[in-house]
Amino acid sequence: MKSYLSYDKNKLLAIGTFIIVLVNLYLIIYVAPMVPEQEWAQRIFYYHVPLAWNSFLGYLGVLICSILYLVKRDPKWDIWALSMAESGTVFAFLILITGPIWAKPIWGSPWTWEPRLTTTLILFLLYIGYFMIREFGGPYERSSRYAAVLGILAFVDVPIIYFAVNFWAPGVQSHPQRGIGGHDPNIKYIFFFSLFSFTLILINMIRYRLHAGRLEQKRLEA
Amino acid sequence: MQLLTLIKKELRQEMRSKESIVSMTVFGVTVILLFAFAFNAAPAEFQRFLPGLIWMTYLFVSILGLLRSFASEKEMDAFAALLSSPIDRGNIFLAKLISFWIFIMGTQLLTMPLFSAFLNLKLGLNLPLLSGVFILTDWSIAAIGVMISGMGLRTRMGEVLVPVLLFPLLSPVLIGATKVTAGILKSEALADFNFWVMIILTFAVIFTLVGYLTFGSISEE
Amino acid sequence: MLIVKNITKSFHHKRILKHVSFEIGQGEHVALLGPNGAGKTTLLKILAGIVRPLAGTAELLGEKLFTENSSHRRHLVFWGHSALFYPALTGYENISLFLALRDEKVSSDAIREHLKTFHLEGSENDPVRTYSAGMLQRLTMIKLALSSWQLGLIDEPTTGLDIEGLEFLKSLSEQWKQERKTLLFSTHDADWVRERADRILLIDQGKVAFDTREVKTIDIQAVMQGNF
């Protein structure tokens, strides 16, 4: 098998994504309007929310591929699930970093038990367990099945965790972004452009990881 | 029928060896005493922490019990006989769930008085409502716990995986159980915490279902 | 009665069974031979439903294996290296539990009768944790003698048997022959194969390397060493 970038399709996708991400960065820094009272801190919102979107997409993918793996028993779906899990976890980790960066100037403290942030933290912990199971769960043929079950458990648990945390700490400020779009239509356009460019990054990552996973499988089975 | 046979098997083994309930109870007593020593404050102040302490204790106790829950299957590989019998994997899961549920309730029955004795828990009139919360929460703990300890059965890292995975998966249930317990102890109106009862109930139903459906993938080698 | 097609299994990505296919007829006693690590135990465990194959299908008396359906396992029984009992339960309880899980209608008198025949009288109410290896093997034989299976999957039945146990197993195997019960058993015991098997399946490097019904005429030692 050849290297990832030796395929024209992958090369094109990578270059296209790189350009779009640069444009996105320019838009966020130079074009996006200032939001009163939040100033520069608000701009992390163009990153923070797409990160959450990517993480969600990744984990949703894990759920779907895990079910397919358990039903069809085809290792192909396990490689898909693993690729999505790793990509999703990278983004979950970034949410946990960017959240406090934003919260510090706005709320005065880096960590509050904000429901979405807390849910992400618990989900992140669950996925640490997911990778531990893959590592320590015995031979691949079995640990991959355990991981699939956990991938399902984790995603099904998320809404319950979210509702629980939401009611658990009702006094905590929740995300204020909902109203922001009303200030200036540009905010909305730039936000959606950012969402698009981050989704492209996710697609690149998953494709790259899939390629690596297939190579690894070939090597191990040889 | 087979489900009943399997549950009877678990209970008979427990009656013989008393492994689960005794070790869980002794450990529970230790944890409660530890809390009593560590928070050596005025008894009135305990009331605020009590619900959290109760559920932390039973989370630890459950972890200990779950680590032993498949031990008898492993010792002479009886699990292989179970898997090669004409029983649905889902029923094996349900039998383990129900028997562990009974064990943890038994442990609570034996250790709850200590909360009254050392940590000033006022059971009294709250007992019927509290029992309801315990029955429901224990079922949730057992459902998710049996799934994870089933994965630990053939894994050399089983002792690590159970505690690492149990807490995050159970977090909504533990939050809910703590809230409801606090509500009952403060004699609040039922309507104030029925949301939490719904959370625990949803969890119990969903994870019993997921466990029933996926236990084949967990139990087969 | 048993049709196995393309069973494949890997372990840590290494293929241990590669597209294993064969058929067994009703009443055949088939010896599964092969070097250690050839995948004999894995194959038996896959057919018993204990190990999940990577790919492949199998059919037992017209019912598909490897599905969520568990009813086909009524027709089979597995006897492995370990004793497969609950250590805290007594010999009697283990037998009656096993039979109850298979939905077999066997009277308690019949169980006690068998315990006596297999020289376990007096120990039937002790937990099997206290049994010796020979007693555990005889208890397993009672399990097999009392249940109504069609396909017996047995992993090295003669290993570690004492003379008494060997005699019991011989008479059982003759009885099963008469009842036209099918056996698939792995073994390293050439004499046992020569006397008791109707057919030899040799598994080597994850494949069926040799399959013959000429058990009486061929050199079994040579087959076991890979010369055929």
C-alpha cells in the first residue's frame, strides 16, 4: 500500500482543507465583528463550537460503526470505529482546553460545572476507558468487541448525563452564545464557514487514520 | 424457567460461600467508619454530606462485589458450560444482574444502620421512600456493573477497568440518587425530585436493554 | 448432521483457522488430530458457541450456528480441559443444574444411580472444589451420560484419565456408538484413535490437512507426525 498523500484524492482534499482553514482564520481575526463586553475572548466561540460539533460527529460515528461491527462482525467497521473514536477524542480534549480559556475572562474562573463542559469531561473519561479496553482487553478479536459495546454505552449515556448535569447545577451560567447571532449577520456566516472548515479537518483526520488502520491490519495479518 | 434456575444457582453459591455479601459488608463498614473518622464534625453538619457519602460508599462496595461476580465462573471455567448450553446470552446477563442486585441490597440492609449510628442518619419515616430509591438505583448499578465486569472476566486488567469505567457511566445515576436521597431526608415534596427518579429509571431501562442485547459479544471468547 | 463451512479465526491478528470446512455424518466418531497449537481446541470451542469465529458458517441438524438463537445448543455438549463446574456447589447440584439448563427431564434417582455407578457415592454432597482430578472427570462423564445430546465436542478426553476412568470412558463410547451419537474429539492418543475412531481429521497450520476413514489400515503415528 502506498502512503496516504500519494493518492491524488487525499492530496487534493488536504490542500483544499488547508486553504479553507487559512481563510477561516483570516475571517475570524480580521472580519468578525467585536461583540460588546466580550471583546477578543468571544472569538474562541468560532473554534469552541465547531470542536464540539466534530467531537459529536466522531462519537456518533463510533456508535453507528460499533453497532455495525457487532451485527456484521466485519473488522472493517472496527477500523472505522477506532478512527472516529480517536478523532472525536482529540476534539473532546480541545473542548476541555478552549472552554476554560473562554470562561476565565468572562466568568472569572476557568472551570464551572457548566452542563455541556461537564458532559464532555465525563465523555472524555469514558473514552479514556475505551482506549484502555482496546489496549488491555486481551486479544484484538475480543477487545474490539468490548470496545464496540462501550462505544454504544458511552453514546447512549450522553443525553442522560447531560440532563442530569443540567439539573444538578441549575445555578451555573450556561453558554451565552445562543443570542449572539442577533447582533450582526456576519457572525452567523463566519460561524458556519468555521463549522464547515472544521468538519473538513475531521474528514481529513478520519481518512488518514483509516488509511493507517488498514495498513496496520495488513501488517499484523501478514 | 432457565432464568430462574440461573438465579437460584447464584443464590445457592452465595449461601454456601457467602463471598459477596460478607466481603461487601465488611468493606462497607470500613468505608463508613472511615468517613465517620475523617469528617469528625458536629453531627448536624453531616446532614448536608450524608446523601453523597451514602452513595460513594455503595459505589465502592459495588466495585468490590462486581470484581468477584464472575469469579465462580472462572475458577473451573464453568462459564464455558454455561455458554455451550441452550441459554440465551441475554438471560445469563439478567440472572447475573438480578443476583448482584439482591447481593447489594442485602449489603445495604446490613450496613445502613451504621449510617444512623455513626453519621446521624435519620431513617424513621423516610424508610419506605428511601427503599424505593435504593431498589431502583441498585438495579442501575447492577445493570451497567455486570456488563463491565463481564468484560473484565477474561481480561488481565479487569480490576482496573471496572472502577475506571463504572464511575463515568454511572455518573447520572449517582447524581440522581444523591439528589433524591437528599430530598427525602429533607422531607421535600415528591414532585421536587421526580425528575431524578425519571433519570435513574431511564438509565435502568436503557442499560438493561443494551446489556441484554450485547451480552453475547461480551461473554463469548 | 454437522456441516462446517469456511470457519476462520484469528488471535492477535494471526490466523489460527483458515477456511476450515468439513461434514460429519450421524453416528460418526471423528478424531481431530494435529500438533499443539493447530487450532483443535479453538475449533471445538467455536462449534460449542464459546468462541466467536471471525467468519464462516456451520449447521447442526439443519439449524444454523453462530446466530443469536440458542436452541441448537440443545443438540450438543462440550467437554473441555477444565472441569466446567461451579466449585462451591456439590457434585449432585452441578449435575442437576447442568441438566436443568438443558431442560432435560431426569429424575433425582437417576442422578444418584449414576453417581453410584461412577463411584462417586459418598462425595455427591461435597462441593466439587474438594474433588480430585479423577473424580471431576467421572462427574463430567455422568453429565454426558445423563443428557440427550446428538453431537459431543470433546477436547482430549483421555488426557489424565486413570485406569478406572479409562474403563468408564470406553464403555460410554461404546454406548454412544450404539445410540448413534456423533463425536468430534481431539486427542494425542494413537491407541484410542485406532480402537475407537471411524474417521480422522488432521488439522495443521489452520487447515484440514488430511481426512480419511481408513483408520484401521493407516499408520496413525505417522499421520500425527505429519507424514501421510
